[in-house]
Amino acid sequence: MNMKKPLMLFIMSLIAFTALSQGSLSIDRFGYSDFRNSDGERVGSGSMLRTKAEMTLPITMKRDEANRLSAWGIRINADYSRLNNRETAAMLNPHEILNTSITLAHIRPLAGRWSMIAALGVGIYAPTNYIRWKSLLGNGIALFIYKINDELSLGFGGGLTNSYGPPVVMPMAYVNWQRKGRYQFTVNFTGHLNVTGSTKLDDRWKITCTAVDMDGITAVLVRDGKTKVYSSTMIKSDLSVSYYITPQLSFYVGGGCVWRRSSRIAPRRIEEFFKGMFASSDKYSFGPSMRLNAGFRYGF
């Protein structure tokens, strides 16, 4: 199945719809780096090109007498990765991976300083040449958040996934710290960590330094006649420059480093979910590599 044309049409549709919502499109280029096993032995090398599109469509929005927001919305994500690998890295890693999802999200105030965020979604997580019903994965979160002050909010809750077969619920933490002013600083942790500092030079130009950005990709695939789960976690940093065409629309370019890009293929069994959190014997990883990225944001 050739996914290139459908994927491009999908991304073009996302770009068109951002005029009615808020969204972003980014392209990331990870340079070549060594691919090593858990003993540190070099067993190949590889690079990656990643295209991500995100969009949020509001359904309803209202504020109470205390100006607290209550809203429903739909979030759409499309993440396409093309991996160019050599030697053992080419045998262990898929060549192309597609991660897409559509999620219904809800935020509402509770008593006092408390609020709640809940979301439930479904998506396709697969190599582009093997998209089946088993590639359809569900996910969800429920978080209870306490606003300490105007800058800091902390929370707790649970996350739901069926990546490893039966649905499993794991505890989740929530941290959101936003320091505003001429120099802005943000720490956000909701499933993955992002630490960013930025400053506006004037109404058009903005410089952003992302100290840590951690996320990943997943794919359900078949190896040796058995269904397995491929997962890759990436830890990145970059320095970018944004140009604002309007207060809502900006383009940016940046460069930095991918410090680590892990790679693991495990049987799709619930015990492997917990094993992957602690064991390292079956994990591979790419070493540090150069990173170049560009994109646009609308409504942020």
C-alpha cells in the first residue's frame, strides 16, 4: 500500500482546516548516527525524516462567573517518519512509520482551584506497508489539576492504552509551569517532558531554546509470524527563530541535537509493557546526531 499520496493529501487537509482552529506543521531531519546494542557495540547506523501535523478543533467553549474555562474539542494528529538505516539497524527498524490519532478532549473547572482534563482517542500506529485492524490503538487520560498560582499547576491521574493487548491504566503526573514576561520559561510534563525558554525581540521575531523535548513513535508490526510492538523514544534539544506574519501565524527554523533515539521490538503482551520500563537487555539506541527542523504554527 503506497501511503505517500494519501499522507500528503491528509496533511494538506490539516493545513486547510487550521484557518478554523489552531494547528501546526513541522519537519524534522535527524542526521546519521551509530546504532548500538545494549552492550554498547555498534551494529549499524541511521537517520530519520519526520513530518508532524497537529490540529485542535473547538466544539464548545464557555467561562463561568470566575472566568474559568469549560470546553470540548477534537484533536487530530498525523506523524509520518521515514527511517534511512544501514546494516542491522535496517533489519530491526521499520522503514516508514505512520502514527495518526483523533481524540475527543474535555476540560472543566471543579471546586476551588481544582480542574479536570479528560480525553479519549483512537489512532493508527503502524508501518505504512502493514496497516491492519490490529494497528488501531486506543488511548485516554483523566487528570485532576490543582492551580497553585498563576504560573504553576500540578496534577495526577491515569492514562489508558492497549498498545500491548489488553487495556492497561498507568498512573500519570501533570506539571505545568509558565513564567511570563519578556523572558518566558515553560516546563510541561504530561506523558512526556518539554522544557523551553523564549524571548521576543520585537513584534515579528522570537527566539526559542528548547532544553529538553522528549516524545516517541509506536508501531504494531509482525515479526517471525507474531504480532509485536515497535517503540522509539527520542530526547532532543534545539534553538529556533520564529517570524510572526500575524499575531496568530508564525514560521520557524531551528537546529540542535537528538541526544538519544531508542529502538525496541517486543511481543504484544501485557508483561512486556512493564518489562520495557525497567529492562535494558533487548533495547537498542541511536547515538547523538544533528537535528534540523522547520515549520509553522497557527493560533498559538
